[in-house]
Amino acid sequence: MLESKSMGKDAKKKLYQLLLNLSEEEKDEIIALLSGMKMQGENNLCDRISEIRARRFKGGYFCPHCASSMVVRFGTYRQSQRYRCKRCRKTFTDLTSTALNFIHDKGKFFASAEIMLSGATLEETAKAVNISIPTAFSWRHKVLDMVKNTED
Ligand SMILES: [Zn+2]
């Protein structure tokens, strides 16, 4: 126990030393690598939104207000495709009346969902994604609802 603890400390120290000794070029490389990872995360988010869209509109597009299928594309809203119903004239997005529609920081939401589904506690999740515990709690319910809904 003691040994592995001190080894972890050593490894961290070594990593820190390594980072300090990097040349400007190497630092640029690492920054490029990290921003590439960040972009990948954003693409991932778009993939997930299209996944939800595909599941939701499996049986064709329909209006969540009146269930009409007379629906046309109507621009975009916060990276979601927006639609308008020709029958009731109301607009909606891919995420309207799904739990996600009410969450502004969808990146954080998906990150926390992944952490939750890996079995982390509320406290661990809240800390990892930098959200409050009540937020983590309410998101956990949304995650569980989504999992339930997509299993149908
Ligand atoms: Zn309608």
C-alpha cells in the first residue's frame, strides 16, 4: 500500500519535471494534441445528438405538439435542427420534449452521463464535471430516463 502510494507520487513528480523541461516545440505539440482531443469531444456530442434524432424520428418526422407528420425543416437552434409543423404551426427541435432540451451545457451533461454510467457516485461525478451535487442528482434522473426510453 505504502509502496504504490509513493510510486504514484514519484510518477507525478517525474511527469511534472518532464513538462517543465519541454522545449517550446514540444509544448506546442502537446497543446495541439490536447486541442485535437477537445475537438473530438465536440464531434462526439454532435454524433450523440444525431443518434437521439435518429431514435426519435425512427418512424418518420412528427410534431411533438399535435403528432402531425406534415413537418418541414425550419433553420437551426443551438446546434439542433429546428422544424415547423404545417398543421399547428408550432416549431420544435430534435430535442424538444426530451430531457436534453432543458440542459444548456450539453457537453457537461454527456460527460457526466458517461461518468455516472461507469458507476461513479454523485459526489465523484459532480467533482469530475464541476457541477453541483443537486445538478448531478437531477441529471442522473435524466440519464436514467433516457436509458429507459431508448431501450423500448
Ligand atoms: Zn403540430
